[in-house]
Amino acid sequence: MEFSTKEIGRYPLLHTQPESYLLRHVSRKMHAKTLRLRMLSSYAQGHLLALLTRMIQTRHILEIGSYTGYSALCLCQNLTHNGLLLTIDRNKELEGFIRNVFAQSEYASRVALRIDRAISIIPQFTDTCDMVFTDADKINYFAYYCLTTQKVRPGGLIMADNALRSGKAVGQVPQKPDRENSTLLDFSKKVGDDPRVKPNLLSVRDGLVIAQVDQLLHTH
């Protein structure tokens, strides 16, 4: 069965918990201000992130790539008591917007934003994470993965967005040589071959890699 239409894409949202007012506000603002809408998480994806957060009883989350703060708000929805999310981004232009969004949310005391290079910050991160979500510069995806794997508890999740690259990853879109595309293809293969995790690649929006850290192998 191979079918996909805009109507089919909208239908599941009719049977999904509604988007909050603040999430709708963030989405509307960015639709008005930016041309790079593919970088903004959709609510379908955001709701999945929130659901996964609840399912594994998440307390500590590390997010690499904040963009507008939309995905961070979704991830915060089901944090356990005293749960915290640290999100890292190097884009200073959106810092004021993100901080304002967080300040307006009910999670203001549970989310922290660092404007810096994640590749430098992650090695300093000493807490054990329940979840890592990466949606940042694609060239460094595998570097982020290597840096975070040992920081995630057994049974925790390491996730990465944009694995399908708008169809480029599976050759559905004519393309010129693309370093980011080849890097993401290599990333998905390496995660899929990693014996320390149980990998999944979901075709949600632009492709979501979900790798669960194996509880047995993690102890060896």
C-alpha cells in the first residue's frame, strides 16, 4: 500500500491531542518570519516526541539544535517531577525569541538554553540523560551521536531528525552532489549497525531516527 496525500497527512491530526496555544503561536510566528519552514518541527512529530518522553519516564533531556524552541516545549510536556531539559544552539539571532517562548511557557523553570557549539558543550555534560534529540547541523550528526551514546541510560533514547532529507535519502528527489545528504545516509547506516542500540527509522515528517540504548550491552 503506497499512498500519501495532504488529506491523509491531515487526517491523523483530527484524532490527536490538540496543539497547545503556545505551540500554535510559535508555529504561526515562524511561518510569518522564515522561509526555512522545513526546519520547524511539525505538531505530528512534536506529539510523538512528547509521547516517547512519557513512555520512558524521562527526567533529563539533552536537545542539540533549538531552532525556535518548539520541539523543546513538546519534549517538556511529559517530563517527570523535577525533570530538566538542556537545549543547545549556536544561532544567536533567535536567542531572544527562544528565551521569550520559554518564559511564556509553564516549563520556564525546567528548560535551559545554551548558545554555544554543541560539540564543545556535550563533553562537559556530566548528568545521565534519558533522552537525546538532535536537530542541528547535519555534518556533525555522527559526532554528536558518539559523544552522547555513553551519556544515555540503559533503555534511554537517542533521536535525530531529517533522516529522509525530503526524499533525497532514498533517491526520490533529483539532486546534485550533496555533502549533507551523504553524511546523513552514512549516519543512518552507522546507527543501524551499532550493536549498542536498537535502531528504528520512522517516516514521520522528514524521517526520525530513534535508537534505544540496549540495556544488556550498555553494561559490558
